[in-house]
Amino acid sequence: MNKTHNCRPLGRSLLSLALAFGYVVAIQNTANAGTPNSLKQIRAELSAAVRLKSLPTETSPPITEWATLWVNDFGAVATGGGESACWDAVQASSALPTCVYGDRSAKRTLVLTGDSLAWMWEPAFGRWGQASGWKVIVLTKSACQPWADSQQEYVNGSAFPACRVFQSEVRMYINKTRPSVVVAAGSVPVIPNTSVPRVKRDVASFVSSIAASDARVLIVDPSTSFYAYDYTTHSTLTSPTCLSTHPQQVGTCNGVSQNLLLNYFMNSVINNNQLPGKSRLLKLSQLLCDAKCPMIVNGILVYIDGDHVSYDWAVHVSSAVGEILAPDLKGLSHR
């Protein structure tokens, strides 16, 4: 996608639509919904989910809660979800809330920074930090990707100077506090004439701007976006809407190829192995797709809309996130 989607509360119509249908007996077991599973288990669940035919009778979160997902099932729900002060959602604001998750007493620190595509992974990194002895500091702002651009725009096309200030504050914070690891996730800057070379330069500029911290920089690979899949034609392809509309034909929602759901520009930079400096790729997309990208897995709603991972799914994959992180954490000092 070329634009990060800001707060869009899901309408009550979804709930009414969902309740209007009868559901068959659940094909997948939801007993482990929200329980952290290994990467191998997650991969098996994704593969099985593509073959799902009907919406389970039990889901996590329950269908009755699908109208309030942005607040109650996105990001750090304990601190307000999509309305959290830890996730700066006000366009004009450049405040830098330094919210701490994981093991708050740990000496090893990981900074998670970016837009909503970073905030959505906080539950996974927070759980991982608690389990593995890492402090997790979250520096995120709505629609403000970590890589700056000379023509910064908000999602509605208006000027977005607060993002540039926020990005500068993040860079200064990282260089001053010198965390062991920085994980950056976000969309491609919203600019006219976007190109692969331009995206490459933007990402390279971000990496070089925090080089003084000596942190290990991990760039999250592009996550799936159903908005990128000819959204005008396939207007029901936001997760709750599609599943509610096709409860007995879930394959309509779960059958989209991963290749159709990636941002072309960011994906091109990643696939061409053009990451700058010593930055590395953090492949979290393997927690969302097999060959195809299901919207509901093992009874767990994967997305709250067309591209933001639900709290329940983020918690469910937190152990797998740790496995993916592990090779990139070897050799790091406790600073």
C-alpha cells in the first residue's frame, strides 16, 4: 500500500451482518486462540487455514466484538489499543511517548519504531521481551513511517510536518540511548512519483541516521495489505467485512495470493537485497502467509481491517517472533 490507514472505526453494520448469518460447526479448534505457538506450528496453521470452508462458530475475538476492534484488539490494548497515548495518532502532534513493554528491568533494549505497521506488532514483541529478558521501547506514530521523505504527506494528502519532527526525535532518542536493537516497520512514504531508487534512498537515510547508536537495525519486510489488491473492485476485502459477508465461503477471503498483497516498491527493495549498511531483514511476513494469506487462522482473526494484525494474532505468534529474532540477536552485548 502507498498510504498507512489511520483510525477507521469498524461500523456497527459489520456486527449486524455477521449475526444475520448462521454458522456451521467450527472446523478448526479455537482452544489455543491467543496462546503463543512455535514458528513451525504457525506455519502449519497458516497452511491449514487456506483450506477452511466455513467461518468457525467460535472466534477470537468473538464476532460480537468485531465492531470495536480498533480500540479493543489492536496494538497494546492494555494501554488503549488504537487510542493509546503510546501510539501518537494525532496528525498535528509530534510528541514522543516512550512507552516501555517487555521486561522493564532488563538491561538489553529493543526499540520498535514506525507507523501503525510497527504498533500492530507491539503485543508480540512485548510478550517476547517478558519471556526472554528484553526491555521493549515503542516509538510509533500513526501514518508516520520511520524513513523520512522530502515531501512528507498525511493519509489525506495534506502536509505532515509533525511526522518529520517525530522522525527527528526518534533518531535523537536512539542515538542518545543506544539500544542494542532497532526494529523498524512502516509503509512507503506517500509521495508523488514513488520509485524503487527513491525508496531505497529513504531507507538508507534512516539507517545511516542512527548509525551513531551502534544498534543492530532490523527492517521488517512488507506485510500483506488487502487494500493493495484492487480495492475498488474487491471492496469487501477487509478481514471482518469479508468473513462476515461470506461466512460459509471463507475461501473467498482466504484464497488471495501473497504476491498480490505486497507493496511493489518496498518489496522490490527487499527482494533485490538492497538493504543499506549492516541492516538486516526481519521476515515477519511468514507469520501472515503461506503461499496465500488467510484472514482467520485456528479461529483467530488475523487482521482487524485490511492490513493491521489483531492483538490476538500478535500474541499468538509472539513465540514465533522470538524464533525469527534469535539469529539477529547473537553476539549482542548487554548494554
